[in-house]
Amino acid sequence: MAEDLPFEKPITELRGKISELKAFTAEKGIDLSGEIEKLEARMEQLEEDIYGNMSPWNRVQIARHNNRPTTLDYIERLFTDFLELHGDRLYGDDEAIVGGIAKYKGRPVTVIGHQRGKGTKENLRRNFGMPHPEGYRKAMRLMKQAEKFKRPIINFIDTKGAYPGMAAEERGQSEAIARNLIEMADLNVPVICVVIGEGGSGGALALGVGDRIYMLENSTYSVISPEGAAALLWKDAGQAQRAAETMKITAPDLKELDLIDGIITEVRGGAHRDVEKQAAYIDETLTSALEELAEVKEEEIVQKRYEKFNNIGQYDYVNGTNSVN
């Protein structure tokens, strides 16, 4: 069973009572179906109340869930003939980013994404999904290869942020991220980005310059973590929940601000509750997006991408200069 989060405690307790009654019925042969039905109806309403009115902090918790599906989970379910490619041809291979070539419904594509681990050992190997510069250079190498062979690019975003260690900075972390932003803006093949968990700062944006940007319903996309923002604003990382409420980092908030193109419906309670069903929801969005982008001529795709990002935000003229809100 998936690990339950603190705000799900009422649902967990009621689910336990239902299980106890069912076990008692089976053991004693007493018909308690009427009581069980009432409790199940109550649980259905309780789930609707809790999952239908989640706070930003609740969504942050779900986005960080230990069992949340990763890039490789979705690659396994959405693509065939996946061949993972390694290395940046400069320094080494970064397992915090996975990528390669695959087929999506028979069509060759390049698929890339942040990859967190499952369990302590794998998390250490994958650096908890926080890439070094060689990870971003690997991603760009694969995207340039996709451009050469006219393959659409599908990026899955799920990282707290780029690794901030000294070694990463020495190897050019900021340059690698900046280079990806520049190069992705100029790719002449379709680029589809899906935030499947956390989209943290430049570490996420380095895979996020696309023609279509989608977020899972309970994912987040932000310039800084709620804890980091709280530490900066109020000198207290413990006010992360307050920061999450203020920052507008959830999918509904970002859709309202026109920063993303759409929200992918999530399984009730989070994608970890049913990975197969969640993959099917993503599949519907990818199919639609690829069909739309197939209609855009190659010579128009970069211009349309430029217009898309140029239209983000509000611009006011103040004393003859542009002010961005």
C-alpha cells in the first residue's frame, strides 16, 4: 500500500475501519454489508472533500511522495524499444538524467527526463534527481541528435533543482543550464515538456523550454523550494507551508497565469496510487500534443516557440522602460 501523507489521516483511519468490518464479517459470518456500504459511501465523500480541495502544501507533499512514479516508470509504460544513451562526451555520465531514443506508437522520438531513485542506494546513485552539468550536457547532446534526425523530443521534469555542490560549479553548472536554454529555444523539432513531480528552479527549466508545457495535477513548478523561499523571506524554513501558499507553484495556479499549456488529470490521491492509469492520462495528452505540433511547419516552429515565451508575463512601460510583473 502506498505511504499515506499526514493530511490523508482521516481517509486512512476510515479505510482501516472498513477493512476491520470486512475481516470480522468473513471470520464470524455475520452480515454487515449495510454498515460497510455506509462507511464506503462516507469514505467516497471524504476523499472527494480532501482531494478535491487540496492546499498548495498538500500538493507539494504529493509531488514529493517517495513512491511517486519516475521518468523510467513512464518510459516503460508509454514507449517501446527504448534505448538509453549515456554520457556527455566531455566528462562522464550523470544518472540523475536519463534519456535515449524510443518509439511512441510506432514513431521514433527522443525521450529525456530527470530520474530520482527509489530507496537510499539508488537515490545516492542518482544524486536524488539533482543533475550535475554533465547531465544537462548529455540532455542537450540527445536533443541535438533528435534535431538532426527530425525526431520529436519529450522531456519529463522532476527535480528539486540542479546540484549546487562545488564540483558541479567548477565543471560549469550555470553555463550548462544557460546553454540548454539557448539551444532549446532554437531547436527546429517539436519539444513537449511534462512536469511529473517537482519542477525546481533552473534545474527544471534546463529541460523546460518547449512548444507545449504540461503539469500533472499535483506537481509543482517554482523558482525555489518553499523551504528556501521561507528561509529567505522570513528567515525560517519552517514556514514552508506559508511560502507554498504565497508562491503560486501549483498546476492550477500556473495554468491561470498562462505559464503552462495544460494540466494532466491525476489519479485521485496522487499518481503513485495507480501508475498504469496515470500513464494513460499522460498518453492522451502526448498524443494530442504531437498531432497538433505535426501541423506546424519546420520553418515556423522556432518562431512560434519564441512567440509563446515572449507572451509570458505582463509588461508595463515605466519611464520609457519595460517593467515585468
